[in-house]
Amino acid sequence: NVQAGKWLGVPIAGTHAHSFVQAHSSLEDARGMTLDSKDGTRRKVDLLDAVLRYRSDVLGEVGGDPWTSTNDSELAAFLSYASSFPDKFLCLIDTYDTLRSGLRNFILVSLVLDDLGYVPTGVRLDSGDLAFLSMECERTFHDLAAELDRDFLRHMDIVASNDINENVLHSLNKQGHRITTFGIGTNLVTCQAQPALGCVFKLVELNGQPRIKLSQDLVKVLIPGRKMAYRLYGEKGWPLLDVMVGVGGDGGGGTGEEEGDDP
């Protein structure tokens, strides 16, 4: 899609993946990143320093709940994304903790972008109770818009995805929500009577370091680290079951076709 947009001159929009967030491990990943202001002065601002000032000095104890405990690696990822796409800053906020980390880290970076003359786009929700989370996001945006006198926060998009179909849309409308955009993929291009096999890339290890994604949906919580899959066969040659073990564990580093005793 991105390549097609480039070839055909079609404007594209979107956000990053969970694996992009997981690929960052600490605030050091964002050290030294700068961004020019849009006021014509070409003033360069150190993004990390500016965001940390907001996190500790301005929003450190908003509502009695410290913002200083947001996930550092996620914040580094958002800073990296902002440095590349300051005019299209739309963040996926449910990699670790949607409301207490993802939403807050988005707001922290957005305040700095606003200082520099950029207009952030919004957030994307991809798991959990989409109706409740969207209302909490909007409430937080509006509360801070009033408290900090930042009108741009009143106009943030709230995008929702996660296997959305007609039934989900009807359910959300009955519950009430504040979602402004729906990201519909599989159920838009396939027929429910002939469903597709949903396959998703998930990052579980990078440079020898395990990576995990947390979620309110337990099926979306990753088991970190590389794995080796083994298929076990009975004495008659029929497959019995598959076993997945961590690389370097009891399974060693075999090919997945080792012989053993019949269960």
C-alpha cells in the first residue's frame, strides 16, 4: 500500500505497528533526536528533553496520578515516530497499558509538537473494550485541553481497529463510543461466509533480547523469545500434536523432525 501510494502519488495515512514500539528498549533510543520548529526560525528542539520536562514538571501529578511512570521504551518509540512524521502523528497506544501509558505518552509528545507548530492527528485502539477506552481517551483530551489551554486536544482522532465487522459496529453504537474512524481490513476485503485466515506479524525477540506485547485481550499477550516448533508423530506415522519450546531450552536447536519414543 505504501509503495503504491508513492508510485501513484496517492496520499497515504496510517500509524506504526506494535513491533515498532517493542523494538525500542529505553529512552536512550531517542537520545539526540531533534525537530525543527515550523515558525520559520528553523529552531531545533531536543525532543527527549522537551518531553521529559512536560512529564516531570507539568503533568507529573495530574489528578494525583504520576505521569512519570509511563513506559520509557514506548515513549522513545513515539518520539522516533514523531521525528519522522510530525505532521501525521497518529500513535498505536495499546502495546503495554492503553490509558496509563500509551495515551499519556502520546499526549506528552503531542504537547511538544504543538509547541513547535505541528498538529498531532490522534490515537489508535487495537484491543480491549473499544467503547470504554474511546470515551476515556476523549475525556482525558478534553480535561487537559481545559487545564493546559491546549485547544488542539479537543480535536484528536480516535481510531479503532481489531477485527471490526457489522456486528461490532452495531454493538459499539448501542454502547456509545467516541471513535471517529474505524480501521476495517479483513472484514472489508473478504466474505464472512468464506472467511480468511488472519495472520499477524508479532515481534518476540530483537538482537537477542526478548520482546513482549501486553493487552487486555489475553489472546494478544505475547510469549517473548524465539521458539522452535516440534511435531510429534505416533508409531503409525500419524501426527499427534505440536510442541513449542524456547530456543536454548530443553528443545535445543533441532530441526523439528527429531525422532523419539511413541507417546
